[in-house]
Amino acid sequence: MSISINNRNEPKQQDGLITISEFCKLAKVSRSTFYRLRDLGQMPTLTYIGDSPRIRNSDYETWVEGLTRST
């Protein structure tokens, strides 16, 4: 799946889903860190398509905005 990237290395505002691997690449975190933080409630909610977990682009953007507000 390909997604558009803007200058801030984030998905452009659009409806769609990204994989956990794509999320980790964009967020610059390892997959294990993703799951550890998810278990702590600090990652976006997963949406499943069959057995495949995905993250909504809008949830990723909200997560990034939350990081920038807290720093």
C-alpha cells in the first residue's frame, strides 16, 4: 500500500489505512516499541481488515499532534 507523505514525514490528510510497518517507519519507532506502547495505551487504536491490523491515517495524525502538544 502506498501513502502520500508531506514535508513533515506524515501521511497527508486523507481517509485511508496504513500498516503497522508503515506507521513504525513514519514514527521512527521499532515494531516492538509500537506494541509495548500500545499495551500501555499510548498508540492509536488498531482497525482490523480480516486478520490484518491497520491504523487510520487520521488516528496517526491525531497521535502525532498529541506528541507535539505534550512537548
